[in-house]
Amino acid sequence: MFVLELTYTAPVERADALMDAHLAWLNAWYEEGVFIASGRKNPRDGGVVLAVGDDRARIEEIAAADPFAVEGVCSYRITEFIATKTAQGLGAYRQQPLS
């Protein structure tokens, strides 16, 4: 599993101008089952996406294709983690720890 933390590198007004394209990008990855949660940070200086996958390079490619990233509005910090404990409704995403 991955935490994609995006931080705006341009004024929020530039992000707002690209929001429709960003939301379409998000929706496409939700439909693929890669994204399971997302939202704005508070204070509003970026956002967070929870993604499912086992190929970091693929997740990096997905993040690089975000219209925010393409247009230089944000930077991404991607953190991989092993979800060994989850809420009951997220049991399908629970993973075994690596040795």
C-alpha cells in the first residue's frame, strides 16, 4: 500500500484551475481499484491519496501523470507501507509483514 502526499508548489488558484482534470484522473484510478481514499490536507496546501499496489514504479508513474504534477502545480512524496492491521471493512487490503 502507498501513501501519496502531494504538496502544492504553486498558488492554490492554479490547482483550482486544474481541479476538473485532477478529479478525472483520480476517478479513473478509483475505477481501476488502485485508489481507495483521497482528500485535501488541512490546511489546504495539498492532498493525500491512499493507493493499493505492489509495484512502486507503477505508483510513481501514476502520480507523475496527475495533471497537477504535469503542470508543475505540486510535488509528490510517496511512502510505501505494509498494512498489517486494518479496520474490519478494509480487511481485503490487509497484508502479511515481510520477513
